[in-house]
Amino acid sequence: QVQLVESGGGLVQSGGSLRLSCAASGFTLDYYTIGWFRQAPGKEREGVSCFRSSDGSTYYADSVKGRFTISRDNAKNTVYLQMNSLKPEDTAVYYCKLDRGLNTYWGQGTQVTVSS
């Protein structure tokens, strides 16, 4: 059974850093597109960053380029999101998402709050 468990969220001051983790089980993550989305209060969920399975490339939303870095540890079946120079507008619930064939899987989310 596919399961994604996020961790690493919290409260941080503007300019600070956090590292989110997404631990995957039930599959080997290096064969699939996996990444991070976020949803702020009153806003739609948006894509932040991902590894594309088609060509192994990475994607970053314009709003996080140069500040966030996605990485993974295949031995631990875990994907990370290093977030630096955080801004109040980065405040959201961050979700890990996996696309596996016709199926999509989401984690439960982890709250990130950036104070000004």
C-alpha cells in the first residue's frame, strides 16, 4: 500500500530555513514523478517543486526558484524540500504528491508558518 508521510514543518521567522521530508512506503520512489505542493488559507493548492519521472529533471515554481531545493535519498525512499530565505507568503500546508500511472497519492500535509 502506498503511503506518504510528511514531516519537518513548523514556525520560523522570515529569512529562516526549514527542511521538509516525505517518507514513502509501498513503492520505490525513483520510478515516479514525486514532488511538493502547498495550499495557503483561502487559496488553491499549487505546485512547488517535483522530480519528473519522464526525464529525471526537476521543476520549481517561479516563486521559490533560488530559495528551495528538492532532493531525494533513494536508499531511504525519502524526498526532501530544503526551504531557505523563507517569506511570510510561503506560509501554507505543504503536501507530498506521487503520480503512479493513473493513480495519484497525497500525504497528510505539514504546516509551515513564516512570521514577519
